[in-house]
Amino acid sequence: MSSRIDRRFQRLAAEQRAALVTYVMAGDPDPVTSLDILRALPAAGADIIELGIPFSDPMADGPAVQAAGLRALKAGQTLRATLAAAAAFRSTEADTPVILMGYFNPIYVYGVQSFLRDALDAGVDGLIVVDCPPEEDDELCEPARRAGLAFVRLATPTTDDLRLSAVLANASGFIYYVAITGVTGAAAADPEAVGQAVARLKRHTPLPITVGFGVKDASSAAVIAAKADAVAVGSALVEAVRRSLKDGAASPATVPAVVGLVEDLARACRTKGVAVSA
């Protein structure tokens, strides 16, 4: 049986356009506003949603996402609350895939089997856990896949062919190509290098290729959308949240700020002219 992720990429391949993958931090800037943002994303044009799990030591995240996680933790966000937010979203949106993205420590503390059960019950479709390498697949990757959750792997500009075979071995859902070396939001992606990397990955896997890290705005999204199956944007969205805050709290501009940026990004990903394969 195909998953929501599979069906979404199949539909977009038929439409010959790239997917827009939007990352937002659960609980940022507060649980109520965060859920309002989450629920607004599909209508704004998000094809797949990455929902960040706030963590106090986010080693792969740049300043913008780190700040979002700290705002969420300060507002009381937990992994259990993040799963509840996913369930609330799923209660009104049946089709848009949701990927939980974060680190292994909160999942380990929660209990792997309990987490997988509760994630499935919440309508989650997959996981991106950046500090679970292939050598530790028995910890989370393999149990997740047996439970029916996709386990999305990250490949980077420094992933050589030997390492790539290990990265791809148990990957599912899609491959997330990190277009820059460094943390999220650190630099702009090089379109030529991205095109070469996507072509290389496609020689090794039939999974769709999502490109993220370094996609900052609609113009850069449009360029990457011509190269990849999906464009992932995160730091720009959490920065839109930050800039909308008033005295550190959500304002009437917070949800519209994110929605407006997602609409711009979605239009960029729908730009015709270059067929996107899947």
C-alpha cells in the first residue's frame, strides 16, 4: 500500500512540478499559534510538512531554528505536545504528509516503541532524525520502518559513494539533500552544484530527492525546483515567525507572515518550464 508521501510525489510528478516542503517548529512561538500556522500550511501551498521537535542541543540547526526551538521550549512544548499537535492537524487534514524532524534524545527518553505507536496514532508519516547514523539503524530506523513510518535520510556534499550506499540502504520516503556544508540557514545553495548532486543521487536511488539548507526565498526556491523533486524551506519560515513577534509573543501578523511566505514559495515551485522527475 502506498503512503501519503508516495502518493504526494506521484501526484506532483504527474503535474511536472516540484514539491514544497515546509519546516516549522512545533510550539513556536506558543502552542496555539503554532497549531494555527500548521493548519494554514496546506492551503498556502505546502505539499509536505516537516514539524520540528524542539530540543535544547540542536547541533545541525543554525541560529534561526535554534531560536525557534528555544521559544518553543520556553512556551512549554514537549515531544508529547508535538505529537498532540500532529494529531490535531491530522483531524482536519487527511492528505498532507507530516514528517517529524529532530534529534534522538527526546525520542529515547520518551521510549522508542511508545513514540512510534503514538506517532502513528497521531497520523505522522515519517521521521528525520539527524543524529541517528546508519550504523545505529537498529535503534530507530528499522523499528520505524517496521511500524510503517518512512525514515528519511540526509545526504550532504561530503557524502562519498561508499558512505552513500550506507545512507541509502534503509532510507524511505525521500532523500533529503543538504545543499550546503554547515548548519541550517548558513549560506545560499549553489544551483549548479545542486543539479550535479541530484543527478548523482538519482543514479543510486529511485527515491525522490528533496533539497534543503540554503533555500532562502522564492527566487532561490524556483531555481532549486528546476533541479530537484522537492524544495525544503525552514530557516526563512521560522525567521518570519520571529520578525512578526511583538515583545517576544505572537501578534496578529504572525500567522499571515508565514502564510504569505509559503504562498510565494509555492508559486515559485509551481513555475513551469523545466520538467521535474520523480
